[in-house]
Amino acid sequence: MLSRAGGLGYLGTNDWRVISALSIRPGATSSDIAVFLAMNKAIVSKSVNTLIARDLIVPADGRRGPRHLYLTAAGAEMHDRM
């Protein structure tokens, strides 16, 4: 399933699932999301990179290691419209 995301192009089902997971678990890492959604981590990582590029999620600044992810204002608004 592909869905038009208000001028941002199309987002796939996996992208929507990642947005939804981060609305429930802000600060989760890609590994956390993969476990929470029972998805392959490579698929989650691809969605995370897509969503970062579209400014819908953002990694927290900090030390090296796992990236803690958060919805941006645009990502939260998109989630609320879903």
C-alpha cells in the first residue's frame, strides 16, 4: 500500500508503521521499532532513512551508538491526520 503524504510524495506501509510506532514510543531506536513491530531491522532502517530525509522523524543528537528517534512536528501532524 502506498499513500500520498501531503506534498511529500508517497509513503509505504512500513513507513506509516514506523511513524505510528514512534508516536507510541518516542525515543525508540531502529532495533526497538523492529522488535515492537515484529519487522526485519533492515526494512525498518530503510523506512527510518526515508522518513529522516523527508523531515518526518529526527535522530536525537548525542553520543555515537544507537540513534534515538523522534517524530518532528510535521511527522506528528501527519500521524494525527492518519
